[in-house]
Amino acid sequence: MILGAKSNFLLSFIVLFFSIVSCDNESSVPGNYHKINGFAQGSTFSIIYDDQRDLSSEINVVLTDFDKELSTYDSESFISKINNSKDSCFSLNEHEWFETCFHYAEFFYHETVGEFNPSIYPLVDYWGFYTNTNPRVDTNYLRDSILPLLVLEESFSVIDSGEYSYICKTNKRAKLDFNAIAQGYSVDVISDLLESKNIQNYMVEIGGEIRVRGLNHKGELWKIGIERPVDSSYIGEYGFQRIVNLDNQALATSGNYRKFKTINGNRVSHTLNPLTGYPANNNLLSVSVITDKASTADALATSFMVMGKTKSIAYLNELETAQFQVYMIYDSLGDYKEWSNY
């Protein structure tokens, strides 16, 4: 499961290196296109749209409010208040983004039989990825104390009484972590904002998650580059493994090659398997998913990294009609190999 400040290693055709704290207008895009760059969710964002209205303030408000609901790094956010509580219920009436994200995550939790898991926080914390510390690995403790906290339906429940809805925390040690889907969902939220303003051509990129509509300023489909997954590389250092065209689609990429740690001389991936309690052990380097929503692409890319190549392909083969395209880069005896279903 991808965790922390999400490690999605998709780079758009514009290489993003920004360090500002809020929206910044740019005028470098030809024609009627408007460009906004900024910093959000511990990463950068870039939004290009076919309209000269300056929406930077409105977008910045949305992204700030989004973090107030779903950021585990903000101790005052709604999700942090739930995580830090003992066992109580919270009203969801003014927390639509949280409620929607919870239900999305809950769907993929059941769809993947637990390999995507929004209650993975205690496992992430155990392996020290929040605190950058190394655990004293104890299989019995993992099995008896950590894994029971990851059974979503035994730790959290949403109660909808019609007029009111609540989320109830039933295990005081359980905590939620939406980092494997929330960033993609934020891309969808901004995309829906642009569409509500009748903007027909746009690209929204937040932390590497992308959703596009229509055409770019050249009148062409939006071109997106998928990075070569080289260990410890910085963004764009080794160029692209593949360039894809997106046609009213979203794309998310998850990978293992940039965030990992060494414990007792062994490399430990930040992709954790919530079924075993251990880092996922497979030869996948990165997985890219193309579909209609960035939240869906985000969750599936993470799930396939946990499943591994063989199980992911088997999962795809079980579907009568796959509504998404998958592109995997994997290690085969030290060489990069590719697999895709398109």
C-alpha cells in the first residue's frame, strides 16, 4: 500500500519543479489556455485549462479545505480527529469529501479482498514510515496486535439514518489512512470544479496524479510521460519509459523505486501488504492505470503493486470487460520488462 506523502511517479509532459506555498499564475501557455502552478498535499500541482478566467484563488481554497478533511499530516484535520479519538461517532453532514473518500476506499477494500486497505495506518506506523524509524520486527506482534486493526468493518462503520450520517470508530487503536486514494480524489474534485464552469479542455495534475479533458493548446490529445523506475532517482532524471495519450481520461502511477528503507541490511519497500503485515515481495517496479477517474486509477495502481504482476494479471483476466488500461514495469533478472493490457 502506498503511504506517506504519496509516491506516485508519473510525470506530465511538463516537468514540475515548484516550491511555492500557494497558487502561482503563469502565462507561458500559448493561446487561450491558463496555467496555475502551486504546492499542495506535500507535493506540487499544475493545472492548465482553456479559459482566461483566473481560478487560482478558488482552486487554492478547495485544496486547503480538502487537506482539512483528509490530511493525516494535519493534526487538526477531520481524519486526524477521528484517528486520535478513542471510540466515538462523528457527524459526516459537513464532511462530504471525507464521506465520499471513505466509501470509495471501502469499495476497493472489498473489491481487492483487503489488499487495498484504508485502515492501514497502524501498519504504516509500525514499519516506521511516518517517523522514519526502524521497527524491531516481531511476527507474533504483527499477527496478533497489528493485523486485527486492519479489518475495516471491525474498526469503523458509517451509519446513515437518512437525514444524518455518522462514522463510528469501534476500535480505539484503529486509524484511517487515505493516502492511496485521496490525492487521486482531489484531482477529480478540481476536475469537476472546472467542468462545472463549462471548461472543455484541461489538465489537472496533483502530486503526479493526472486527469485530462479535451485537447491541449496544440489541438492534440494530452501527452503524458511515465518515468523510468530507477532506484533513488529524482523526478525526470532518467526520462520516460513510455509516452501515452490521454483521451478524456485519468492516469496514476505507483512504484517502489523511490521510497524504501534498509532494515537489518535488507531493503524494505514502502508498499505494504495489509494481509501479511510485511512489505509486498514481488518484482513490480511501477504500475500505471488509465481510467475515467483519478481516484479509481490511484486505488488500482496501489492495489496492483501489492498484488504483484502475476496476481494482477489474473485479476484483470477475471473481469469480463476491463474499464481501465494497465501498464506495468517489472524487474526480470536485472532488466526492465513491460506488460500492458492495451
